[in-house]
Amino acid sequence: MVKTILWDFDGVILDSMKIKGDGFRELFKEHGEEYVEAIKTYHYNNGGVSRFDKIYYFYNHILGQKLSEKKMLLLAEQFATLIEEKLYNRENLIDDTIQFIQKYYEKYNFHIVSGAEHQELNILCNYLDITKYFKSIDGSPTKKNILVKNVLKKYNYQKNEVILIGDALSDYNAAKENKIGFYGYNNPKLQKFPYYIESFKDFNI
């Protein structure tokens, strides 16, 4: 019996993948279209991976350059500035998900475990007036598998009563590593797994 649901944020609660994809395009445009397209492809194929890891990936694997932590943090700040205005738009909330959360937040223990930057994520959830539905909201740079592990330990949840809902392979991997259930959502590539949510309107655990 499921008692606790861990939620990914981008692509599950907020329709923000394109906003962030456009943000990476703008951030790295000086390097040329070929490199920009490569990071956008990586971004869309790796939802749930933090901006910090994506910036590292761009330099280490696409450009083949070393990146200092200081420069990485500076680029992450620039990225946050680029996407901030578009993120703070309630129209980007995924209505299908929000209605389910509003209906069942008193029945289940809800937590957010996200690749979005932690402080920015909490400020955004406050602005969108959804913080009240979750017992905790945690983000990067802590990796998702660790975020999940921390929630399970802090709240002493039984793993067979916990599921994670996400739209990316990284969400599946975080669930698998922590031995909890996984439900895919909003990504047809995840339909190959045993549990996939087409719509929360018809979703029964």
C-alpha cells in the first residue's frame, strides 16, 4: 500500500523543460550552433539532472575543456537569471498534476526531490503557492539518489510504501537505487517500465 509519493518537479509539476533548454541555448550561444544543439539534446535526454552537472557535461564532454568550480557557479547564476522571468508564471504549472496533488495531499505524504537548484526551487514553490502540499522540497546540487535516500531516512518511511514519480531515466535510477517503486510520467520513452501514468485523472495507486 502506497503511503508516500516523491515527486520530480521539472516536467512533472512544472512544464519547464523548454524554458531551461532555451536558457542553455542562450548561456552557451557564443560557442556556436553545433555545441548549443549538443547541450540542448543532452538537456532533453537527461531531465532530472541538475544544471550544475549539465554545465560540467557541456565543458568536459562537449567542449573537451576543464571547468573550475568557481566558473561553474558563475555560469549557474547566469543561467538562473536567464530563466527566472519565464519560470515565475503560474500558467506553466501542469494542471493534470496539480489537481491530483490538491486532491490527495492530505491522504499521502508528498515530497519534492528535484534536479532544480534547491533555494530557487523553494522560492519558486512559495511563489506558485504549492509549498503547503509537500512535507519537504529538496533540490540540487545534491544528487537525486541522495535526496531520495535522505527523505527515506529522515521520515523513517517503509520502502515498500514509497514511490517516485518522474519524467526521466535519472528518476528511475534514483528510485531503483533506493529500492522504491517508480512511475513514469510525461515522457513516452518511460512507457517501457512497468508503471506509467498517462493522466492523473485516471490514476489509481
